[in-house]
Amino acid sequence: MLHSLALKNLRGKPGRTAVLMILTALLALTVISGTIIVSSLRSGLSSLEDRLGAEIMVVPYEATTKKSFENILLQGSTGYFYMDKSVMDQVSETEGIGELSAQFYLASTSSGCCSIPVQLIGFDPETDFTIQPWIRRSFNEPLKENDIVIGNDLNAFVGDTLQFYGVDCRVAAKLEKTGTSFDTTVFTGFDTIKKMTRASIDKGLNTYKGVDPEAVVSCLLINTSDERSPEEVVNDTNLHNKKVRAVRTKEMISGVSDSLGGVSRIVGILMAAVWVLGGVILLLAFTMSVNERKKEFAVMRVIGASRGLLARTVMSEALAVGLFGSLIGIALGLFIMLPFAGAAEQLLAMPYLLPSAGKTAALAAAALAVSVLTGALTAAVSAYRISRLDTGVILRGDN
Amino acid sequence: MKKLQTIFGILSGALSLVLTIGVKTFFSACDHMTDTGAYMSCHWAEQAVFAISLVLCVTSVAMVLMRDPKMRSGLAMAMVPQAVITMLIPNVFINLCMKTDMQCHSVMRPAVMLLCGGIAVCAAIAAFLGIKAKEKA
């Protein structure tokens, strides 16, 4: 009886019900959108940390002054830089090196010789410890000659053929989404990438300042052994090798981490502001609605309704409005945030990885609980007031 | 019932109009290449979506203006596959760009899919309401 009375009341005043539902929908929309943004940024940063995979990077000194290596790794720009291969032998002599592997960078172009302008990263399958563990999640076989592994944001599929500087490459695997610039990168073995580099020199498309692709590498990735800390290895490497610079990957992503903290704080403040504002508006809306209906409630009291029944009617109405409004808001939020994740990533220019389906469902449930609870709490004030109603005064028209 | 059918007809018309204008403005495909000036394949997907969205606009206007609920239902039913086909144009019937972080993948495709989904649902409800009204009569 109580539920049907509350629902009849809501149906009887469609305008008032619609306004209350829109308010709770907006509240739920803000909560779900904000939490998805913050959660995606956090997942993106954690994914970036995982994907860099090494404690230290050694790059040519010029690359650090031009910031080109950070742009390639963190911003998704395409480019290349090289240093003599002999640096690898010098660095390997540094005390405290646990794992050491070289990488070779190349950028494809948008001209006819390449299927797509992307960053190409070549790795040494013998020593690599950063890319192969990640590749193994999608492809657990050794890469053959001319095999490439592509990032998740490239619109090609396993078995497709992509051309780079006239070299036809087979897509052997497509990697999992990381939410970072690695999603638009192509990975391959040293042999294939050097073949591409030679092809680009032969075609006259690049000169690479006259470097011999066989005699250079782009960067060295290092994981330290337990004997020494990464800080000590970085200092030692920088002290003994003047033409290169060793940097800790944690320091490289500290800028991204700071920006992420800033964006998360702004989103958090906005969410809190909307939540407080929404709560105040809902409180006013419920108070005004109950004030309008004082006579209706007084008549209900006269015909035998208890104080508790009146309070429960108001609460049932608030819960019904809150539940439907929140469900609409959450559905709308998910319909906007999930398909437009790519646009959000572009807009924020930061690593952005959507949470898993399970986590998204948990966030949606939390947003539902928060908005329904806010609606219920604001309605509780009105429910309390209506339960204290003096029927005589109301019906005499003195109030 | 007829009023409700008109409301869903107007809704699908409004969504079709947003699709027609939007695909050429707010959520258009990628710009042409800066070096060669050539259009990428996503441009042709945009053109195809624009052409079918014009048909959707005309069909929904006709649906709202018609008085016969049978005709209205027929037009609404025709809009459902039209909307579904339009939804499939970007990257299924016509390939988009190679990088999925580009405008055509990150903005145009989700916007077209959401709007076409909305049009299909509204048109299906309008068709259903027309059939129900006919049964009652």
C-alpha cells in the first residue's frame, strides 16, 4: 500500500518527479564520470610504469637536451636518436648491473613507402626484459624475420601485412591496451628494424647523419642487481660516460605523475562541489515539495494515517526518485565515458586506461549508492518535519 | 498512444538532425593530410554517414507529419535498419584511419554509434506504439 501510494504520488506530479529525477541523475552522472576519469588516469600511470619496465635508461646526451626521448616514450611523438654500440660494453662494466638490453628507434613516414607513420622500436630478443614479457601475454612464440608486434591502438590485425620503407612485415601479434603512447608503437626484432633502416637509406628517405645502422643503438635499458641501488648505478654511469646520460625512469614519469595528481585533485573538487550543490538543491526541492503538500498530509493524518506512514511515504518517494534518477545518470555516464575514452585521452594528453569491466561495475554501484543515499538523506529532513506535523494548525490554515 | 508515437518520432528526427549536422562539424572525420592534401578513408565514411543521415531526417519528418498510424509504423520500421547500417559504416563498411587515437576513431565513431543507437531505439518504440494502437483500434 505504501509503495503504491508513493508511486501514485510521483505519477500524480510528473513535473516535480521529473525535476527531482533530473537532479539525482546529474548527481550520479557527475560521480560516475569523475570516478571513471580518476580511475583511468591512475590505471594509465601504473600501466606506463609497468611498460617502461626498466629502472634506468641510458640515452645519447643530445637526446636528453632536446627532450626527444621523453616525447617519444611519454607523448607518443615519433623520432630517433643513436649512440655508438660500444657504449653498451662500457656501461655493462659498471658495477651493479643486473639486466641490460639495447633498443633501436626508427620513425616511419606518411609517404607511400610506409603503411602508417608510427614509432618503431627494435629490441634484441636475446637480452630484452621489458617488451617480451608483455608480448608473451598475446603471442608466445619467437618473432621471425619481418614479423612485427603492434600496439592496441593500431587499426590492423594479426596476419595483416604492413609496409615500412618498402619492407613487407607480417603482424604477428597485437598487444593489450596500455593507455600509453606504446599503444601506437610497432615493435620488432633488431634484424627487421635494421633492414628497414637500411631500406630507408637506400631509398634516400633518410640519412641518419651518416650512421651505420649496424654500429649504433638508441638506448640501453637497465635493471640493477641487488648489490647496488639504481641511484648509485645512474651516478656511476654518468660519471664514466660523458657522451651518454643515464636517467631513472621514475624521474622521467614524475612530471606525468604530478600532472595526474593535479587533474585528479581538480576532478575531486568538482565532484565534491557538484555533490554538495546537488545535495542542497535536493534538500530545498524536497522541503518545498513537502511544504506544498502539508494539507494533503494533514488530511491523510485525519483519515487515520500514522506519523510513521507519512514519513515512510516521503522516504519511499525519495528512494524511488533517487533510484530511477541515479540509474539514468549512471547509464548516461557510462554511455559517454566508455565510448569516448579515446577522446578523453587526447584531451587530457596523459596515460589513460579504462578500468576493467568488474571495476567499472563496482564504480557504478558505488555511484548509485552515493546518489541514492544523498537523495535519501536530504528527504529524511523533510520526512522528520512531516512526522511532526500539527494537523489542526494546518487544516485551520494558520500555517 | 498517438501522442507518444509522435514524441518518439520527433526524438528520432532530432537525433537524425544532430547526426547530420554533427558529422560535418563537431564530430567530423580527420582532416586531410597536411603534406599531400589527400583525404584519408575516414573522409568517405563521413560522407556516407552524412548522406544516410539526411535520409533519416526526411523519413522521421515524414513519420511525424503522417496521420495514418500504419504508415507511421512502416516509416519507423524502415528507420531501424537504416540507423543500424549507418552505425556500421565507420570502420566496418568503410575503414577508418590506422591509428585508433585519431579523431575519426576517438570522436566520430562513438558519436555516430551512440546517435544511431538512439535513433534505432526511438524508431523501434515508435513502430511498436503504432502497431499497438492499431491492435487496440
